[in-house]
Amino acid sequence: MLFLRINHDFAYETEKLVREFFPDEKLNIVTNEPASETADTIESLILREGCWQKYTVRIACGGRQAARESVGDVADGDDAELFVCTLLYEALCAFTGYTPPWGLLTGVRPAKLMGMQRKALGDAGAKRFFIDSMRVSPQKTDLAFAVSENQDRIAALSGDNCFSLYVAIPFCPTRCSYCSFVSHSNDSAKKLIPDYVVLLCEEMKATAAVAAQLGLHLKSVYIGGGTPTTLNAQQLSKVIGTINEYFDLTECLEFTVEAGRPDTVAPEILAAIKNGGAGRISINPQTFNDAVLETIGRKHTAAQTLAAYQAAVDAGFTDINMDLIAGLPGDTAEGFARTLAQTLALQPAEITVHTLALKSAATMVTEKREIVAADTCAMLDHAAERLTASGYQPYYMYRQSRCIGNLENVGWAKPGFGSLYNVFMMEELHTVLACGAGAVTKLKEDGVNHIERIFNFKYPYEYISRFTEVLERKDKIFEFYENKQGS
């Protein structure tokens, strides 16, 4: 399919919008060239005459057509981009018969945009902006507003010169078919783990020294992956112990360890986490349907999830998150409802509901497996209704590229709970210093909407073989803060 942009350079948003309606089409993007008479084409153009501009969108595909046009004196810049995107959106809706619940919004952080509009326009004005200008459904507008409002409490816990620590453990027992993260199954990478742990601890020591020299205040710690509990108890204790020994935790408000795979949650692992001072863990069923678990490559069963959860409760954990995924292959709206009901019966402190994302690197995509789409939107609507009725509040939200239906991932929490790290990181409230393979340090200047990134090597073997370069990159943190103080 050709996507023609003529006389405007609104490339990013218009392309994202087209991909929302045609997620499986290969787009050939062409600028300022005439359309082929035979090709399926989406054309977006501006014609200028004096101070007037004519905005036109035409779609011709499969022998069908749709068009929208308008004349006005809208200036170049954000207003003109919104004008073009709105016409494109209306034409796409008319052509496909589909109205996306998030309207024109294509970004990762709708709640962040809602927060910005609340500050600029007030609460009522922000909602009107979402519904009238961005064409977001009233239901999704209310969700974004609730998340933004609930995040205010957590945002207030950040401050000047604060940071969070992220530690990457990029190993898993097996690779899930939907996974696109840089993680490696034990079968192929187990031999790397001992050396990886030693060097990871060295990187954490160096990072702690940088944070101390710069006078940064640690607010949250998150050990993620992969599956951190793929490490044995001794290795996990070493990682957590290094954090306790070298970082100043006196202002740390939250310490999370992902124990996401129930088949890795052994009593000695839970003891290592608990004894290390981490108070928040994740135990992730994804689904309680054993057939679906087998389809997606999870090697645990629903019964193992229940046993792991009970073991965590018996070990003294009260802040437990459980992840679910809506839209998994082989699942149904009724099956998802049963999974949610079983999760609610456990009453975890937090339940995160993800939408399946069909990432290009996931095996279910690369192997071109047939994916029968479940009614994902209905699943999310049901989840919102049940979770709200059960006393959970939405506090955290983001959207991934290639999510089914361009839908969202939402963290729901009981009052007083909710991951601080998730909000600090997703809303980019302060610096995140990251250690390990695939980890990305995000440097944030207080009061400025600007992020600088420092990337570690993606793969464990590369991280190990080029570790000297990993340490050398820490100098960029000093450079960032020196430039910040000089500005």
C-alpha cells in the first residue's frame, strides 16, 4: 500500500495513524510524488493559495474509495498537523468502518498527555480536549483521567536530584512466544550466568559511586528481566546484597524483584528476596488456562501459579503484583473473565492487565503462526469494570507499538499500593540509572522535558566480553550533570 504525503512533513503522526488502521499492511511511504493509478493508495496533501490552504485526504483501496477535504487558514505547525491528522482519521474511519477507542492518540503515554492538559486547561478542559480534539472515547478519556489523578500521589514522592535503579537479569527458563525482550533461555545461556552476575555487581558498585558523588537520592529499586528468579538463591542474594551494601537506601521507598515465572518461585528464592529487604514482587500467571499457557510457551501450570502465590504470602509478602494478558492466542472473552475472577479471588495488592502486542521479533510473528484474535477490547472493558467494582484503582498506563487494537496496558492497585518505579519511569519523573545487559540509563533534568539515554550492550555475551566499555560509559552520567549545573 502506498502512503503519499504531499506538501507537508507531518511524517511521524500520520504514518502511525495509518498503521493503526492497517496494522498488517506493508506501507510504501512516498513524499511529493504522484499516485500510481493501479496501487492501493492513501494520499494526504495540502494545496496553498495565498493565505488559504486546502487539506485533502483520499483513500483508494480494493476498488473502494473515501475522501475528506477542508479549506482554512490554519498556519503551519502543531495546528496544521492536527488538522491534517483529523482529516486523515475521519477518512480512515469512513473507509474501514472502525473507530479506534483512543482516537487520534498514537503515543505511548496517554496519561502523561492528560496530566499536561489538566495543568493547562483544568480537569474539565482536559477531558474536553481528549474527547473533542483527540476523538478519544469517553470511556478511555475517563481511564486516562483516573490514571493521571492517581499518579499525582506517587509523582509527589519524587523530587530534585532523585533517581531510581533498574537492574536487568536477561535470562528466562524458556522464551514465551509473544516475547520480544532481550532475554535468553537457560538452555542456551545458563553457562553465562555466573560471569554475568559477577560483572553486574561490579557495574552496580560503579553506578553507586557515581550516584554518591553526584549527591543523587535513590527512591526506588527494580530488579527485572527476563526473569530475575532464574538465578539461584545464592546468585540472587549476591545481586541484592550488592545493592544493599553500595547504595544509600535511606530514602528508598520501594524495592521490587520480578518473580514473574511461577515455576521459578522456590522457598529459598523467596527467602533470598525477603532477607534482602525487597518488599514488592510480581508473580505473573498471564492466564489461568493451561491450554493457553502451553500455546504461548509458558512451562508452568495454573496450579503452580496458585502454589507460588501462596508460598509468597506464607513468606510474608503483602505487596504482590500479578500480570494478565488480554488477547492471547486461544483465549476467549469468557476464558479471560475466568482468569480475572481467579486472580481477584487471591486479592493481590496489584493486578496489571496487558494487551497482547504482536512484536516483530516475537516467535509467534517470526514463525507466522496463525493468531485468532480474541475480543480484546471486550476483555479490557470487562477488566476495568470488575477491577473498579473490586476496589482497585488504575494508577499506571502505557501503550506499546503493535498492540492489538492499539489498546493499552494498565496497572490497577488497591488504595495505598501501586508501583512507584513504574510511575517514576513511565512518566519520566526523574533519572533512572540502569545496570545489566540491555539496560538503558535515562537521564532526566529536573523541570525539563528532556531525556538523554545511555545504552548498555544488548546481549549477555557482549556485555561480558566488552565490560570495560560498559564502565567507561558511566562517564556520560557525570557529563550530563555537569552540563545541567552549567546551564
